[in-house]
Amino acid sequence: MKNLKSIYFYCILSLITISILSSCKKNDSGNGAPSITRIRTVFQSSQTSQAVVAFDSTTTQGKIGTTYAIVGNNLSTTKSITINGVAVYFNSALASNTTLQFSLPNTTPYSNSGTSNTLTVVTAYGQVSTPFIIEQPIPGISTVSQLAGNAGDIITITGTTFDGLTGVSFGTTPAKVLTNTPTVITVEVPAGLSAGRISVTTAATKGGGIGTGPIVTSGKSQLSNNVTSEKQTSAIFGFNTAIYEDSFKNGWSDYGWGGGPSTDTKNLKRGTSSRTYSYTGGYDGYVIQPGSGNSVNENTAIKFSIFGGKGTSGKKINLILNYNFNVSVQLTLTEGKWTDYQIPIANWADASNPAPASVDALVFQEFSGNASTFSIDDIGITNIK
């Protein structure tokens, strides 16, 4: 009888154990209402030689293009994640009952008073929501219609995320905003300006801020020992020393050792004229020689706009300083199009050729081995610090 009672006891214990294990297995498989404990960052944001910032940090707001993880329970059967009503991508291969990883696409609406500012997870067994704010990216400037001009000129700035625009400045001088959309701004060039970086400032529920630009072509440095290098810079509007704006300034002038340069009133970057030069053959040269204001240092750049004549697309010009043919910066022409260049003095320097302290000649040498024509406008020296 005692043995029968023992057998009965162990049978009941086994059934209870199976029931508990079954229940645990059921919960582990996500067969229940989902819950969210927190949202955390995934990738390390910064580090120094002294310390590493923890990448597993709880957050209630996110940035476009960044990956985050949801921590909770019963998440393995997730069907969708939405933020502000828009579906976002999540990696089902990395999903578990307690974690989900998702990234914020460019289509996610930035949080404001008109958005729900909510993240919602929908699973096979229900849904759960938690507050989550999407930061508005800082504004980005893609193009500016002209990078030099006079007070009162109307400039068009194109770019991204100009929502909540609060101002545009040239250096420290505010500009008058005439029109604006999330991608296009027109402004009036302020008076009293010589040179300055263009900045666009926005305000948002979260995020926004100050954006500068655009990034300007700097050409390809052809350094000694056949080394090439490219160093781009953020554009500066105007000049610290103007060389050519409809006419030569400050005593500067030009000449060439092939066909002579001429004033062009048809191919213009802006204003009333540019300078046009026709190469008569391969390796011909066009030279601009200095007057005053020719001192340069590591914080200055040569700035100009160049236009490719007929048949010049892909043709190369090497820009050489002070007849030092050991180093140069290669420019590429595009037929029928103006290209803005801003080339830091450092682009002409390497271990064997220190950066010059002055500009004694700007030599534009044909480097494709044939005759061609180009125009050049808005030439000057600017401070890029």
C-alpha cells in the first residue's frame, strides 16, 4: 500500500512538472500578449583612448538611419513595427522572444505636435505601444546657385530637412529669407559681406540644428612619387581676395602660351563676363599671375568656377602653383556645365613639396593631349578655417 502511495505521488509530481515545463515553453515561444520593457541603442556611439561609451543604453528617442533594439517579452511572433504610423524594418532573423532589432528609414516622419510619437509592435497574439520620439536630422545643403555675389543678389539653396527653418547666415551675418520649403530656400545676400560659410538653422521638437555646405569639388592631387589624394572642403561664399569677378581685381592679370585669353559675355557663371581660353594643342597653358593679396597658408584655398567648351567632357586640366610641376591638382571638364572648385593649399603639398606661402602663378595646363576651350569665372582666394 505504501508503495502504491509513493507511485501515485511521483506520478502526480511528474504531471505537475510536465505542466510547468509546458507552460514555460509556451511562454518562451511568444504565445502571449507582447510587452516592452525598454528600447536600447545597439551600436557604440563614440570612444576615446581613455574609455568606451557603453552601447547598451536605454533611450526614448531615435535618429534616422540608426539601429535600435526593443527589449520585452513575447516578441518572437512580431509581424510589424510602426513608428508614427509608418512601418519600419526589423530583422526577423535576429528576433527572439525578448528582443527585436529595427532601423529607422528616411521615410519615418520626424516627431512633432502632429505625430503620435509612438512605437507599436504587432505580434500574432496582440500589440503593445510605447512613447518614442524621432529626431529631425540637421539640415543638409546640397547645392548653392552661386558661391560669390553682391549684396542683394538672390541665392537659391537646395538640400534636405529644411523643416522648421529659423534662419540662414553668411558667416556671422544673417540673410533675408525670401521663400523656403523643406528642400529649397531662396535668400538675399546680405550687405557688408566679404567671405563666409553658409549655414542653415532649423528648430524641431527634437533634433534640427545647424547645417553648412555644400561640399565643393577639390580635384585630385597629383603628388610626387605617383601618389594621388583628394581632400574636399565645405564651400565658402565670397572671397577674402577677389582675383576675377567680371574683370581682374587687385592687380591680377592673365596670359597664355598658346591662344590668347579673351573676355566672354556668353558663357557666364554670373555677372556680365568670364574669361575664355582656347588651348591650341596638348599641354598648352593658361596662366593667372598675381597682384596684391597673394599670400596663402594652410587655412586658405583657391576658389573658381570652370566651364567646359564643346567636346571637353572628361578632358583633364592640371592646375599648378608657382610653376612647381612636381605637384598639381587635376580638374575634369564637363561640356556645357560650370563646376565649382575650392582647392585647399594643402592639396599641393607633400613630404617633398611644402605648401607655398604665396601664389606667384596659377598655371592651368592642358593634360589630355589635344586642343580644347574652357571658360573660367569667380576666381579668388578664400579662408576655409
